[in-house]
Amino acid sequence: MKFSMIFEAQMADPSREQERQVLQDCVEQAVYAEEMGFDRVWAVEHHSLKQYAHMSASEIFLTWVAARTERIRIGHGVVTMPFGYQHPVRVAERAAMLDVLSGGRVDIGAGRGATRQEMSMFGVRSEDTYPQMEEALRIFSSAWREDEFEWHGSLDIGPGAVLPRPVQDPHPPLFMACSKHDTLKLAAELGIGALVMGFAGADDVREMRKVYDEAIEARTGERFVSDRSNDHLSALCPTVVLDDADLALRLGTRGQRFFAESIAHWYGNAPAPKVYAESMGHTEHVAAMARDREELVAKLHEANIPARPVDTGTYNAEHAYGDAATAVDYVQQLADIGVDEVMCLIQMGTVPQEACMETIRQWGETVIPHFRSQGK
């Protein structure tokens, strides 16, 4: 089992000064993650989602991290693939260049960038996001495998060489962001790894693992985007780990509440997230998230829409918040489910930098070695 971290560059105070500080803090965390034994760092790509994610140019962030590290893998989790955001050949060129300069450490995840705010910034249409994401995957996986490349589909490209060629043969591993059963099935059919991004908890991860495995078993390989498959499932693990378990639980649930309110704001037109006092008890944050969940479920029922974990998961607070023993217990649940990678979400908008760094240390000194010693 692998261990990774994911970065949103999320912040409660979106001032220019704080924005600069948070981005530098994320770099510091990523570099420390290598020292503490993590296998990979992921960086999202979002656009114009103030407070929720200021990681708009993840290829530059990841290059900066790669230059300061030697071993840890560098993951795009994910690149927005619809053509309005960026041409697939540019994705291929940038990723291959980083793969060369990092010594073959790059992973590429695909996403739709389907918030109304992001699509409006780049002139992307919602109905184009799925087909263009799949076509982009096919374009650059082909471009990396062929010395002379051309493509004739929604885009007409080439003929020509896409340079440089990546170090990894035939190309960096491919992934896709998955929060629904349909996207898990699609990832399996395309032969690419699944990044399960939801907060819904171990029970939902168990069901997602089952859906992914069944889709892998049933596929024919006809829809593969490359000449080989990547059947790797990575599951999100929100976490704050400190010697003071109560403080960790308070900071973790506070950070998750900010995260949940940010998602509700940009994905559901709810008010902007609030910043609550650090001294506020975790029970109040958990109760508030439970109320928000009930209100969302009621609205979905009124619209005759079934309430799914993908919709309500951000309000579930059963995660690795507490001391190291708590984190070990939670990760054991994920290990028993059979996840291939535990993807730690530590950098949430209200979690202080010192708590992030201490969490990374606790995982590196206690949690990760516990599972390494078991051969997991």
C-alpha cells in the first residue's frame, strides 16, 4: 500500500499575502513528505475558486517540488482535460518535460473542471467535459507512444513529433478523478487508475472498491486509452494527527467544515465558507455538518433526486482525526478494504501550518512504518 498527500492550496483568508504564504507552506509540506517516507504528492488543478483552491498552475507547483526532492512521485490530481482549458498536446509536452527533469516520477490524473465558475472562465460547455476528457487521454497517450503522431477527431493534430518523450515507458501512469460509481466504471473501462476523492468514509470506499473491481472484471479492453492498463485505486483520507488527540479532532473537523462549506459554495451556490474560532469544540462542527447534510438530503428529496455519498460525503466526520493510534485504526480499515493508496488530505483551509507539519511527522514516524512493517 502506498501513502500520498494531496494539495488544494485552500485558505480561509484569500488575501495576496496569505495566498503567497499558503503556496509556500504547501511546498514545505511536500518536501517534508519525502523526508517522512510518503510515496507521492498530488496537486489539484482548479480555476477561480477563491478560498476552496488556489492551485491553478499545478504543473509549476509540482516542478518546484520535484526540483527540491529526489524520490517522491509527482502527481497531477488532476489536470482539467476539456480543450478549452488546455490543448492535449500541451499537456503531453509539459508532463513529459517534468517526467524527464524529475527522473521519471510523474503521474497524470484527468478531470473535467466542471464547476460553473471554472467553465465560465474558459468557455467550456458542460456537455463537452466527459467526451473531451476521454479524447484528451487518448490523444496524449498515443502521442507519447508514437514517434510520429497525428490525430483526427474533435481536434485535427499533426502529423508531427510530441517532444520531449517521457522517461517512463510507454508513458506516465494515467488516473482519473472518481467520486461516483459511473466514473469508477468509466476509469476501469478506459484502463486507468481511480482517484477516489470523496469524504464519505470507509464504508463508501468499500463499495467503490467493489464497483471498480467488478468493472475491471467485466471489461473487454476495447475502450482502453493506452496499450496497457493501470488498475490502481487511491482513496482520500482526511487527517490531522497530534499528540493532543482532542486538539487534532477539533482542528480536523473545523478544517473539514470549511472544506464542506467551500464545496457547497462553488458547487451548489451556497454562501461563502465561514471561519470559526479555533477554540470551538469538535462536537459543534460535527453537529453543524450533520444539520447541513440533513438540509441537503431534504432538498434532494424534494427534487426527487436520491441522496448519494458523493453529495453528502463532505459532512461525514469519521476520519483519521486524533492521535497516531486513531490514524492507524482508520488506515487499517482502508487496508482491509484493499485500497492501493491512502491519499492524505491535511492541507484544509483552517488547519495551521504547524499542525500540518506535525501531522506529516506523526504519519512518517508512526503510521506509515506500522503498515510497512506488516508488508502492506
